Amino acid sequence: MGGAWRVARLVLLGLVPLPGGAAAAALLPSAPGTLRRRAAPGSVQMASDDRPISALLDVALTACQDMTELIEAVYKQLNTKEPGASVLKEDKSFFSLADGVVQALLMRLLRGRVGAVVGEEDEASISIEGDGPFRAAEIEAPAALEPMIIKLRARMDALASTIPPSETLAALTAFIDPIDGTREFCTELGEQCSICVGFADGAGQAVGGLVYRPLCAQRSWALGCQREGTCRSELRTPETALRTPETALRTPETALRAPETALRTPETAPDVGAFLCSNGGTSRFLQAVQAELGYATYPAGGAGNKALLVLELPTAVYIQDRGVSRWDSCAAQAVLEAHGGVFSRLDTVAAPAPDAPASEASDTTIAAASLARYTYAKGSVNSVFVPLQSMLTKYNARPGVPTGGLAASAEQFKPYANVCGLFALSAAADTASIAAAVRRVAREVPPSYD
């Protein structure tokens, strides 16, 4: 019996809730062994056995939808300022009960179904077994949440049983960020957080991904597997995405002069491209790129959330010279590429060509051919590294390694730190001209790579 048909059977038995919209069509087969889904333009519909990664993404989407109630409950606890709902890690980044429990549940779903699983959080510090109490690091789950966690454990086991053994899946490594944008999750900006589940093949290429916003009013999400011709989403309209309460756009000129007072609303800047940036600010390099492009800033948290914004806002660009991690980017990369977009390292785009003349024509030609992907593999040494390019920080350096200088060896970095920047665009973007603008700026204001 095919995996998709088993999911449908669980739906009919009431063991798995039926998601709405496109997800329902994806999970209910028209006949055993086939899936009905909205295909990518020009793709060919195949039997589910020929699309094992796509079927796995469908199951992961259902799992995320199932966990939404728990995530909402933890978020409510945070918003009511109950003590012990979140803590700071050693590097001063946020950690919540949801980070630990969601990762443990996804590990339960995927372990034994794919070759390896890499999660952001320390597995040894998370416990959701037995009857409780349940813990994530020093955070103890409230007794009121224990029945929900126990029910979700059974749900993950039921979903896992629908995933048939597959050589393709056995060769995959899953990269999980259970709550991407934990700072936003812990500071009442939950609409900007997401669950990121990415899959890389044996060659380290991101081949499948799901990004799911659990606290967005529309439960927006996107999944994709370019190799199998799958790209599906339920996203906000550009108008809705621009009008989220925490969003304000700034023009490049006023942002550079007076960032704290130069806010523009989407209504007053409707036709300006959106330059996605961190809620915590931008580097001099990013400010200069924004000015070169003439875009308005769109502060937003989370790499997964920004990837969805690139799909929701065709004029948006996501360029970052500061580091994230492989579990932040694996799903985002697979999703954007499946939807026809670009997700590249920044350094190969920004690095000036040694013998190239400094002209717009040459910049455009060179930049268009300079895209390079991150690779994803479970291991102890960072697999994407350029000597003396990236700054060691408290976020990317291994414990005990001094920070503040340029890294001379890959062993100085945490194995899953992305230290070469990001360059992400939608299918509608003019990749060559935007990359050329990045290259021009980098000659005068080098990226930080920190």
C-alpha cells in the first residue's frame, strides 16, 4: 500500500486530521498509489512511489499542522509573561519550550525514515518520553500541556507508519529548525516565526523543504522538491504580507540618514521593492546595497519567514552578510528553488573578479554565472568555508575559540554555521542585475560575513 494511501486511510479513520485547502488534495489519493497535487508548471504527475520526497513533505506538513495548537499554547504562555517559558542560551540567543518539544516530535516522526536528522537544539536536554513531567533544557512543560504532548507523540508515530521504506529517503539527511525566529516567538512577533524542515541528498544538495508559519493568521506555508516537480503553497497576498502590524518600509535615502525616524507605510510606498532585513538592524554593506537598488527596507525575523516573503512579494530580495545556520537555510533553499527562485551563497556573487573590468556589462555577465549553493551533510567540520573571509562571533565559533578575528580554518566554526552570506530572490526577480549591483557595492563596502 503506497504511503499517500496510508495517510488517506488514517484520515478516514480519524487518526490524522484532514488539513484544508491544497494540503487536503495532496493527501487524498484518487486511487491507491497516486497523489493529486498542484504541480509545478511544465512538470509531469507521477505515481507516489516515484515522488517519495514529495510524499514525505506532505506528511511533514500534516505534522506541523497537528503541532500548531501546542505552539499556540506555548506562545500564549510567553505573551502572558509566565516565568520559565523561555531562557537564553550560552550565546544569548532565545530558547523556548516550543523549540525543544517541536524538535523532539519531528525527530520522532523522521528518525528511521530518513538516513540522518540534524536539529538545532541539544537532544540530550529534551525529554518528552513517559508520562511527564516533560522538559526542554531547564524549562518544564506545564502540567496542562502534558496530555497534548502525549497525544502528539502518538500522532507522530501514526504519521511515521505511513512513510514506506525507500532507498531515496534512506539517503536523505533532514535539517530541522523547530522554531525559526525564536527571538520573535519570545517577543510577541510570532507571526514571523516558522518551522523549517529541509532534506538534503547524499551529495549534500538541498532537495526538499517545507517552511510553515504556525502563528500566521492564514497558517501560510510553502513546500517544494524541484527534482520531483513539486511546488505547493498557501501564502498571503502581497497586500496582506505588506500590512502585517509589525512591518514598516523605509526609503533607501531616509533609512541611511535617520533609520529611527524614516518609516514609510506600505500604502505610501506601494511600488518600491522590498529589501528584507533583520529586525536587529543591517550592516553598512546591506545599507549600501539597498541604496544601490533603490528598495525600501522590510524588517522581518527568521530565514524561513523571509523565504516565504520572497514568494509573497515578487519584488522582495533577501540578501544577508551575517550568518545563519544550515537548519535555517536548507528548507528555505529547497522551497525557493522548487518555486523557480534563487538561493545562493553571497560571497560568490559579491567577490570581485580579479581580472574583470569594472563595468556594468561585465558585472552583469559575471554575477549571473557566480551563484553557488550551500551544501548540507551531517558532520563535525564545516563543509563550506573560505579562509580569512568570515568573522568569528559568539554565534558561529566553536566553544573555546576566541571571537573577533577572521577564521583561518573550518575547524574554528561550528559545523552547521553558514558563514558565506545569503543571496535569495524569487523567480520574478532580475537575478543578473541585482547580483551586479551587489558586486558593484562590494568593491567599495565589503560584506561583513559575521
